[in-house]
Amino acid sequence: MPTHPIIAEAIRGVLSRTQALFFALWALACSASAGAHQPESPTLQFTRPSREILVRRDSSPATKTHDHTSLLQAALDNTECVVRIPAGLYVVSQPLKIRSRTWVDADPAAVIQLADGAGRDASSFLLTNADPANSNHDIVIEGGIWDGNNAANPRKREYHGRSYGGVAVSFVNVRGLILRNLTIRNPESFSIRLGEVEDFLIETIRFDQSAPRPNQDGVHVGGLCRRGVIRNLSVASASGTHDDMVAINADDDVERPFNVGLKCGDISDILVQNLESPDAYTFVRLLSYEHAISNVVIQRVRGGFRTNAINADRWRFPAGHGNLRGIAIEDVVVRKTGPKPDPCVLIQSACTDVSLRSIRREGPEASPFHTLVLDNGRSNTLRGFAEPEPAETSVHGVFTIPSGNIDRLSVQSAEKVLPRP
């Protein structure tokens, strides 16, 4: 039943005021982050439309053999409306494509599942924006269980032309994006992928990775993304995510099937907040070679990790490179959940104003591991790691904090790359 216009207007007003209050508090929290520039907040102006379209299924049984692609896509081809998806199973064999100024409101018990064998090539997604070549704007997706059905949609070998990449939800070249209250179930690789997305809010996302796969990132942020908030991420399965819960990759291999369509480029003004998992592979990764990752605040990380809590590695790039600027990492309380000896925090990227605050290790620990390894091929100036008074020192080569917690530490890399031994 359509919402009464007066009620609809009241709802839009509440949503607008709530968003404004949230971003005011967000700016206040970021401004308190020492050692980092304050990220610029996203601009999100799309309010819930008054017109609603209800997806009406026929009387056919909800089975994996019934294809609901046309039914859902017909509703999504409308704009300036709310597309409501009731509870039930919906099987799709083609990517669902969202146009600009469309708001999707899925019931929490609505399961949108990729059909068996629907993962055909690198453009096969469960959900994506309609026009990544020319851009979309103002898209909201709320609710639902978005099921990648990876058991029936396996990838081929790692480098196989434009073969299926396994990404469940992909948005590329979008301005004004909200993903809220989603459960992403069993993707073959990334749960959510962003590239060239500006002004976005990704919040209250649950990852069900009960069928583990390699490269199962939670939220994968590619090049040219800016002004975004990623917050309140959790895991609905016994373990996961089985790769980075949040990956912020300014430089990557865009030829890999799950990266096809992304670009390398600067990433800036990102808040990552409230991550929780009992057994994540890595909570946050920052990957930079020549493009900058700047004005990023990472706050309140809780749970267990198998490899790193925070990983700023060099991957396959040579030592001495990378470009991290104005990064604040704070309020991290984590424990090691596996035998790998990798450190809690790994920094192999050149740094300008990178700060760590309140990094806490919990036990029992399955294996000995360093709290911090700094190995970026540069000379570095460190401040604040000596207690009780702040101290400053320059280190050349590898620097480690073998055990214990980090109360406060800032890292500033020299411009000159160290000679290789």
C-alpha cells in the first residue's frame, strides 16, 4: 500500500535530519584524531521517494529453478521511486542493474540469490549500477540477503581472460550511494566492490561466509573513491571475512577477473568505523604504490585476526614506495586466532602523518607475533612510542615492536629510498 504523502514527507524529514546529525558527529570524531587530516564528509542528498513499487511474485513456488530476473528488473527499471522486495526467495540469472535515483527496500527475509551457473564472466554480478561507463547517481539499497551462491558459481583459475570474478555487489562510477542493512552471503570473491565512487555510506553490513573462498573481501574499495563512510561491519558466519574485511587499494592488478572494471587512482577522505569479527583474515588493508591514500580514519576494531589486524603491505611492489598520507588508526582491540607469525600491524608503505593510537593485544595467543613491523625501505621518524614522555627518534631499516600495546605512535617517512642491502 502506498505511503500517505504527509507521512512520507515526515519520514523524509526525519531521515534528512538523522543523516545530518550523523555526519556532524562523524566530523567531530574525526577532528579528534591526532596526526591525521579531517576527512571530508560525504554529501548525500537523495531522500526516500513517495512513490512505491511493490515486487509482486506470481504463485509459482520459490525454488532455485524459477528465474525471477525479469520480474525484479522490470521493477528496477523505474526511477524516482522505492522498489519494495517482500520476503521470499528470488533467483536471478543476470545482474540486477540499478538506475540513478532509485531506492531499493528489501525485506530482511528477502533472499536474492545468483542462479546456478550464472557466474559466466567478469561482468556477472548479483547487483550492480546500470551505467558504469557514463555514471549513475543517488542510489540506495536497504535490506535483504544477497546470496552469491558460490558453490554453484565457481571461478576458473586466477588469470583467465575475462572469466567470472565472483563479486556479489559491484558499484562503479557512482556519486551518492548508500548500502545499508544488507547481508552478503557466500560470494565467490568480494562481497561489495566500489570503484570511482564518490559520496557514499556503507553501514550495518553482515558477511555470511559459511562457504569460504580465497579473496573473500568484505568491502573492497578501488581507485578514485572519495568521501565515504564504512561502518558497523560484522560477520554472521562462524569465521570470516576470509580476506580483508575492508580493503582500500589505490594500486591493484585491474586485470584480475574480480578487479576488471576498476582503475588505479588516489583514494581520499574515508572513515572506517566499528569492525567486528571473531576470526577475520585481516581487518583493514591499505595498498598504495604510486597513488595516494589520504585522509583516512580507522576506528574501533574488535575481534580475532589470522594474518594482520592492519595491513599496509607492499604486495608485489618494490620496497621504498607507497603513499599513505594523513592516516589515523585508533582503538583497536584484537587477538591472534591462527598460527601465522605475521604482525598485528604491518607497514611497508611510505608514510606522511600516519598515527597509531590505543592498539591493544588480547590473549591467549596461538603463536608469537610482533605488535608492529615497520619495513618500508625508508628512513622513518617515530614520535611517541617511548613512555612516559613522548620521544622522537629516527630509524633506518626495519623497526619492530615485538610485544605489548601501542598507546601512541606516529610515523613520518623520509623522501629518500634506502639502498638495497
